[in-house]
Amino acid sequence: PKYTLVEKDTCIACGACGASAPDLFDYDEEGIAFSILDDNKGTTPIPIELEDDLEDAFEGCPTSSIKMNQKAFDHTPNNVK
Ligand code: F3S
């Protein structure tokens, strides 16, 4: 499975990810994106039917702030390398 979270420190609130993957990404009050499924923890497996959307969001983010991993993230989003 795939996991995702948003590196909020580098997100510039461009809005591309939510357009590509509306079921996966939403925005906080400042327009900064986060992953919906697990409140940006990156610990919930992405449903298989949403993996294409995730791929699009990953490739479409201008600041590479969409992080993707094959296993659950085990660190806080703002420290994702
Ligand atoms: Fe931010 Fe990238 Fe989405 S800049 S709003 S994470 S496409």
C-alpha cells in the first residue's frame, strides 16, 4: 500500500493537490494542504482506487510537498525529508 502526507513547511498553498486528489487532500484555514484520511499523519493506507489520484498530486505539486511512502510514516509531517 501507499501512504501520504503533506510537508506543510514547504507547501505554498497552490491548491493543485486537492484538485488532483479531492478525496485525499484538503486545506487548512491558511490554504496549506493536509492529507484527509489520517489528518496528515501518513499512517492510513491509501485505498487502491485513489492511488492514481495520489500519483497525480505527487507529480503535480510545484514544491514537492506531497510525500509518498510504501509504509506508514513514523515521524511528524514537518520533519519529513
Ligand atoms: Fe501545497 Fe503542493 Fe498541494 S504546494 S497545496 S501540497 S500541490
